[in-house]
Amino acid sequence: MCDRFGSCSNDETCQLVLRNRVTGMEKVEHYCKAHLVLRVWEVERDEELDVVDATTLRQSSTPS
């Protein structure tokens, strides 16, 4: 799993939500775009997990 800020590829960070088909529990993982594609490919072949959502996280550039 990439770090939360996606510094492994200097690309946008994506949030992936997965659901365990057996327990119904969901978990959230964070990846850069490149690693997200690989992880989704892995999950599609996993009989215990479903992809619930994949979202690009945007960092706010607006000063507070």
C-alpha cells in the first residue's frame, strides 16, 4: 500500500474502499494512481473482496 500522500509516484492519491464478501466489513486503502490500478486488478481476482468505491482525493489549495 502506498503512503497516504502518494509520494511513491508523485501522483494524485486515490482512496479504495473494499468490502469482504463473507463478513460484510469494509476497509479503506490509499494508493497513488499507478498502484490503485494494480490493486483493483488483484481484487477482481479475489473471491473474498469486492470493490465498493475508488475515488481520487484532492488536496485543498485554498488557504485557511
